[in-house]
Amino acid sequence: MADLFGKMNEFQQKMQEAKDNAAAIEVNAEVGGGMVKVTANGNRQIVRLKIEPDVIDPNDADMLEDLIIAGVNKALAEAESAAAEKMQEVARNMLPGGGLPGMDLSKFGL
């Protein structure tokens, strides 16, 4: 039983390390044929936004707003997926079969 608790503590430490390292994960998303580019990190934060000048039309702000929203949403979804994949990798490396039977690891992002 003590061995199990030791493994769980080690697992929790590794999961925390993975969460702490999530800022280093960066994903890029492009929308509008590359007119809007958004970069997000594994903490689901936008770190860069690039808008091509050709898409800026003062008479059509709605289109630019839609592209920005689409780009941000796509980047955040990809960042979340990349971070979850990293967390699952930690779980697979720590525990045989990627987890403990009957244990819900969803609170750890798995």
C-alpha cells in the first residue's frame, strides 16, 4: 500500500511538472487562407497574433472580427489538445497501462 501511495505522489509530481512545462508548448493556427495567424501555448494563452494588412478593410470589420475569433478558437483548441497529449504521455510513462484500474484521471487533464 505504501508503494502505491509513493507512486501516486510521484505521479502527481510528474503531472504538475507537465502542467508547469505547458507554457513551452506552442501551436499555430491559420484561418482565412493564412490571413490571420494565431499562436497559443499549452496553458491556453494567446502569445502571438498576426493579421495580414490585406485583410484589414475599414468597411468590413465584421469579417476581420470573425477571422480573429475563428483563429483564436482554433489555436486554443489545438493548444488544449497538445497539452492533453503531453499529460497522457506522462501518465503512460508513469503507470502501466496509462493509469490505475478504476481510477478517474480526468481531473488531471487525462
